[in-house]
Amino acid sequence: MLEHVPAWLGQMLHHVRAGHARLVVVDPALAAQGEIDLSSPAFANGARLPERFTADGDGVSPPLVWGDVPDGTHSLALIVEDPDAPALAPLVHAIVWGIPATERRLAEGAIVRDGDGGADGRDVGRNSFLSEGWLPPDPPTGHGSHDYVFQLFALSATPELSATPGRAAVVEAMAGKVLAAGILVGIYSRGEPSGLARDFRDAVPT
């Protein structure tokens, strides 16, 4: 959809961005003591997302892998956001919750519409375009590099949520339950080279 935004408009909006300080992982109510080693076999942290995972390619979700989670983890939740979107809040590209604590990966293309959820208990929430599943990166031409921030949370209890919750409902349900968190950043842009990812922690107010 945003590939049709003219380059001159994207350039005009270059400095209009939601901001890394509004990412879910920065929310004080979700403060985590531990860290999860989150990565992808498809791209390095801070590197450009392969076109395959964007609106310019097949638009499938990338594969993710992660390390051990803390004792007491009941389930995991994944939220993917674009803090560089020209909006008041980061654009939500995916929500997955109820991931079993024993799981250590999401396969390529795993974040899709799932109706009432998966057989193992996981479920897919609502992205910013009000649909289930992976919303492929689709930044405006000329707007500059966008960080796509994959945020994985280890939770002490599985949130009680509706079948297709949005960002606000998931964040509220996770409050006080986060044991650890992991972050992975992929970059994508149109009409210009992509640079290195910005460290979201540089944008956190102190």
C-alpha cells in the first residue's frame, strides 16, 4: 500500500516518526530483569531485511530462533513494531502470544491468520491494519530507513485475551508478568540504501 506514496511526500515526512521510546519493550510496566537471545537465520541484528519478507517480495514472516528462557516461564509472546512509521505510535506488524515455553523457534511464514489459534496454544493477534498475521514491511519511498523491532517476552503466566487481541490489550495483559525480553532489529527502506539500525535504548528518556 505505502509503495504508492510518492517519493517527494516520503521525503517531506522524513522526520515524522512514532519514536523508539514508544516501543512495547520500553514500557515500564513490562520491565524485564532477564534477557533472551533472539536472532534470525535470515538476517543479522541491525542488518537489512531480505526483500522476501517485505511487501516488495513474498511478504512472508522471517524465521526466528531464541535461546533459553528463565525458570518459571509459562509462555512467550512476540510483538513486532516499526517505530519509524509516520504515525503517533509504532506500527504493529505482528503479535503472537501463547507460544509454549519449550518452543525455541518460529519457522519462516509461521505468522499467518490462524482463526481460533494453534493446536499448541499459540494465537495470532491483530496488526495495525486490523487483520491477523504478518504485516509485511512497506515503508514510504524516500522516508528513510525503518527499524522493524522484533520483541520477544518470557511471561510468568499466559495472558487471558480475546481470540484476536490488539497491541493495547496484549500490553495490558502482560503487565507484571514479564520475566525476560529479547530484541532483534531488521532494517528496510525504499529508494535509498539502508544504514545500520539505531539502538532503541538511545531514545529512552532517562
